[in-house]
Amino acid sequence: MSRFSKLVGIITLITFVTGCASITRGTRDALVLETEPSGAAAYLSNGYSCAETPCAIQVPRKTGFTVTFKKDGCKDKSVNVVTRMSTAGGAGMAGNVLVGGIVGVGVDAYTGAAKELIPNPVSAKLDC
């Protein structure tokens, strides 16, 4: 087998096992957390946290979760964060379909690369 044939084979394989949105957008997003008053700790139900708001955390886009804000002297506040198909992710999925990369569609769907987090930023007014 010639070097050219091997190169074409490798490029073809890479094209079919990766998703367009996975490549262009990645599978994580910066989630911005804000509270009024600031200085609350934020705990995400998927295991992430930040010590004090405002802050930003890199989190996977794959599934939704709950953010709970806690601050001494204030009532805890929880906010649900959901995922939905994003415009940019949808374009990546469409690129997969047009190029014939049905495997790429599956990769983008499985990894969450075609989704976005709603709301982002997550803002909460604490009762103190």
C-alpha cells in the first residue's frame, strides 16, 4: 500500500469518527455564576463548585444539572441548568449530515458538543 493510500485512509477514518461540533466547539462550556449579593459559594449537582461568586467554571454541555448557591446569613437558592441544541451545534450536526458522517452525528450527540447550557450566565438574587 502506498503512503498516499495510507494517508487518504487515515484522513477518511478521522472524518468519520469525529463530529463537526466536537471539533469546532468542544464538549465543555464556561458557565458563569453570579449572585446578588456576591460572595456566595456555588455547588453544582454534577460535582463542580466555586468558592465565591462571581466565577466561571468549565463544565460539560452533555446534560443539565442544578446549581445551589450558599452564603452565610442567606437562604440557599437553587437554579436548574438545562441543555438544548445550539445554533452553532446544529450547524456542526448539519455539516456531519452533508459530508455523510453519520458517525459524527452520533459523536456530537453523545458528547454534547451540539448543545448549549441554559441559562448562562446563571444569576440568582439571594434572600439575606
